[in-house]
Amino acid sequence: MTRKKKKSGRVSPADGSKNYQPTQAKRDAKKEAVLGNSTNRRMQIIVFATCALLIAGGIFFYNTQTGDKTGPVTAQFSTADTGSQVILPAALFTDGKARHFEHVDGNLTIRYFVLKSSDGIIRAAFDACDVCWPAGKGYYQEGDYMVCRNCGRRFASVLVNEVKGGCNPAPLNRTFKDGKVIIQVKDILQGKQYFNFS
């Protein structure tokens, strides 16, 4: 019984020699056909990374520029401004919504907000922080948080007037007397630095 030789699948060269080895160029061509070249792969990674960054940037922009933002709440009440202090009725803040106010000093408008935090304390802060104030965007309320309109950081209402520096809302002194919130004008004027954009 004779055995048949298996064909190896290799093609012999025209001269019939059995020690045929494919050239390096042919090996590289086959490798490229199977794996693709590294330039193509790098380009695919760059395109993918660019798309991922654009999507992440779009999500960040959407979250910081749109959404459920509360603008200044217009309240129907009279503010007693004695020239040296601003007096607000404490009952105005029972719903927990932040109220934004403005104090005009010459050509400078100083913005601040007052809210009743989830722990029942009425708090006040400038509508600016140490970091993002040059953008002039301030904060909006989202549930129990004040959110920076510039960087998107969120601050629990119970930390307003408690934590200073960084992107935390800059604290504004206030006192309470006979169901009223009292803010001294001299304390409001301490916030000029956050609203001087010239």
C-alpha cells in the first residue's frame, strides 16, 4: 500500500525546488491583509477618541447650560431698605426656593441669594465664588443643591454659609430678628470683588 503525499498548500517556484520560502514582502502583505496596518489602526483610535471627547463635551455642556434651572424667583413683597440694611420677611423662604436679589452700588450690581436649606436654616450667599466669578454666571437651584452655572459643581444647601473658598458660593452674613432676615448693606458691599468685571 502506498501512501499519498499531502499537499502542503505551498506553491513551488517555477524551477521546481522544494525549499521555497515566501519573501518578506509577501509575508508583510499577508500580515497587513489579516491584521491591517498600524497607521489604519492609529487612525481608528484617534477617530474613536475624538468622537468620545465630543460626546463627553456635549453632555457636560448640556448639563451646565440647560436643564431644570431656576432663575431668580420674583417675589411679591416689600423690602425694607433702611440705607444701612436690607430686611426680608423670613416667611418668604419657607418653600425652600432660592431667591436672587441685586444691590446696585454706582455702576456695580452685586447679586446674592437667600434660601432656607433642608435643615431649616435661612442662608445667604453671593451669587459668585472665588473661582468662577469672572464668568459672571452665578448659581441656580436644583432640588436641595445650588449649582454653579459655569463649572456645573453642586453644593448642598446645608453647606451654604458654612463652607468657604473654591467654587462654594461666597458666604454673606445675615441675622434674624422678629421673623425677619436682616442683611447689612456693608456686608453686601464686601462682595464687590465678585462683580467688578472691568
